[in-house]
Amino acid sequence: MRRLVELAGPVALVLATALLGLAVSTSLQTYFLDTLVKVSIVVALYVFIGNSGVLSFGHVSFVALGVWVSGVLTVPVGEKPAIMPGLAHFLLHAQVGNVPSLLLAAAAGLVFAFVVGLPLMRLSGLAAGIATFGVLEITNNVLRYYEKIGPGLNAFSSVPQTTGIWQAAIGALICVVLAFAYQRSRFGRMLRATREDPAAASAAGISIYRQRLVAFTLSGGLAGLAGGLYVHMLPIEVDSLSLDLTFITLAMLVVGGSGSLLGAVVGALAVSGLDSFLSAAENGVDVLGWHLDLPTGTALIVVGALMAIVLVLRPSGLSGGRELSLPRRRPRAAPPAAEAAG
């Protein structure tokens, strides 16, 4: 029952977001779609960062690979020569449906994360952060300039916009359920043991390298799936899949609480809602009869300040690093000795 309650919290939040997205106007649904996709990305981050305690700046590279795989394979064959004239021959004549493209995006992210993780999962601390940042930069530049595998600097166009509210919600739920299953498995428990006390975990026979590699690979697959959902939601260009997306998703994880799955979902919903409102306010928005027009860049400044404040005042995040749980029943006090004797 306690395990079901832990899972019910994140699932209920995702479903509530989806239902609220259906209730708003079509023009506002884009914000809810973006939020649900961000939930998938942040949960992918949590699988590795939250369970291992190792910071990674490279997970958006797996998102970008998912975008490229799913996007290139779903553009109609007749339109590819005009949109991507430099595309390799085997990609120029290949086309798959929506669901197969999402599966291939997840598989591409998983395989790429495994290959990258083989050397990098031996690192920790600052070295790991810098190395994963290098992966992000390399991936970004390859996708940017190597036009045999995609549109290069141009935005994806003619990709079927199949990511609606329910597809985005189902994708987020898949990520949540897999993340929950992993953290409750023996692999997740062993990885958290290496996070809490690496020396004791090693002495107990746990391979820190192997457990980090498993989590890194799984999180790469979930990030690739999120990328596939992302490209089917709106036209994307490579510049939107770099530092800005890395910063905002890490901020979501930190604000919500990197120590729990509930924190990852709460942070994604809270920061995404704030970021969407501030981004709209930069173009002018009416709030309770007042016209709010904020300077460009306000959203990033406010989110950055919020992350700093949370780290200072509540380092464990809004969730406190805890999952949703039932209140524990206090044991009944033993009867007095005299009553017991009577």
C-alpha cells in the first residue's frame, strides 16, 4: 500500500495537469504540452542525478538525439529533399509512424547514453559534470553542422504534430512508472547506497561504476523518448536543445527536490508554470485588470533567483526529498503494571 501511495502522488499530478490542459483554450494548451514534456525530461534527470548524486549537464544531448531520430524519420519522404537536401540516402527514403519513431528515439538515447557512459561513469564530482557538459557541446555541434543526419541549423518542419495532451501525458506517465520501478528495484537501492556512503557500498561488494552506468543508460532512454515527444509538439531547432534547456530542467529538479521522484514532478510543474507565465508576460499579458509587460530575459532571471533561494532556505527542495506516504500509526502505549496485574 505504501508503495502504491508513493507512485500515486506523481501520477495524480501528471493526470491533473493533463485534465486541466483539456479544460483551457487551444491557445493555452501549448503551455500544458510543454510542461508535460518537461516532466519527462526532469524525471529522466532524476533517474541518474537523484539516485547517484552525480551532476550531469549532458542529458539534453539525449533529448536532442531523440528529437533528431524521431523528427527525421517522420518527415514525409516527398518533402525531405526540399527540407533536408543534404540528408544521407538511407534516411532520405525512410519513414516510420509516430509510435515507432518514439520507440526508436528512446532506443537511440539509451544506446548513446550507454556508449558515452562506458568511460564517463568512472568519474565523479566536478570531473563528471565537465565531461558530461563536453558531451552536450559535441552533440550540439554535430547536429548543427552535419547535415547528412538532419536539417542542421534549420528548424524541423513538416513533422506531424501528434503530441497532444494525452500522448504527452502518457509519455510522462511511462517515464514516472519506469523511474519508480527502478528506484524500488535492487539496482536503485544499490545506487542510492553508493550515493550515501561510497566506501561502505564498495566494501559491501557494490560496483559503483556498474550501478551508475545502468542508471545513466536508463535515463538516456527516457530522455530520448522525451525528445521524440518534443519534436512532435512544435518545430524545434538545434539552438533550443542546449544550455537553456539544460539550465531550466536542472532548475526544476533542484527546486522540486532531487532526492525524490515526487520532487522531480513537483519541480517540473512549478517551475514550468512560472516560466510559462513570465515568458508570456514578456510579450504583455493582462492579470486581474492590470497589464503586465516584463523586460526580455525576466523569466530566466527569476527562475535562477528562485533556484538560489531554494538552495539556501530549503536545500532538499519543495518536496523535502521525500515521497508521498501514509501517516505512520503510533504504537499504543503499554498498560501500567498495576492494570496489567489486575
